[in-house]
Amino acid sequence: MKNRKRGFSLVELLIVLAVIAALIATITPVAMNAIKKSKATQVAQNLKTLASSFENYLYVNSEAPKGLSNLGRDIDSKKYEVYFKEATGTYNVIVVTSEKADAKMLTSVVADISVGSVTPSTSGYTRVGGDYSDTVFAYYSYTFNVY
């Protein structure tokens, strides 16, 4: 018998590389979908959290906040804005964002978030904050009563 050198043959290395390439090709779409879903979840939760924190601030302080920094820490006022209108204890609130996410996934996370080119009418609403200047990508609108 011949003495064979130690190590892998070229064919064995090519087979291992082909298997690794096939695994990467299989996993990449799954990972990309997970990244899109996590971004949509983040944007949806930010809209819902801002809405909840506005409502809580109003209940605790009996007045609307003067800025977004009163609603929470690290809120990017260039990407999020809150508008509200009050009539005899009933508050209409619109939370808007310019932060982009996959529209279908965003509405699958929170069904009552509006996405797309439809911008809410904020005439007659009071604006909380002041740095927001981008176009609206998504918004969440709701109504609640303060007694």
C-alpha cells in the first residue's frame, strides 16, 4: 500500500465548502425575515409605548407634557412626535413616526397602526415636542377619557 499524506484532499474540502454554502443559503432568508420582524416590532412598540406614556403622564400630572423627554428617556424627537386634542375630558391622540419598517409586518404586530402615504390631519391638534420634521411613515391614533 502507498503511504498517504496526512490532511484533506481537494475533493473533501470542496464538499465541505459546498455544504457550508448550502446552509448559509438556507439560513439567510430566515435571518433577514427575523430582522425585518424585529424592526417592525420595535417601531410598533415605540408607537404604543409613547401613546401609553402620554396617557399615564396626563393621569398623574393632570396636564399634557411639554416635550417628549417628559414621556420617557432616549426618545428620538426627530423620528417620533405626539399630537393631541382635548374636548371636555376626551383626548384624541396621534403618535407619528418617520422610522421605516416593513409595512405588512408592522400592521401584523399592531393591527390599528396606519402605514403608508396617508398622513393624519393634525390641524387643531397641539404638538408635543418640536424637532420632528420628517414625513410620516406610520401613525397610531386613539381616544381616551380623563375624569
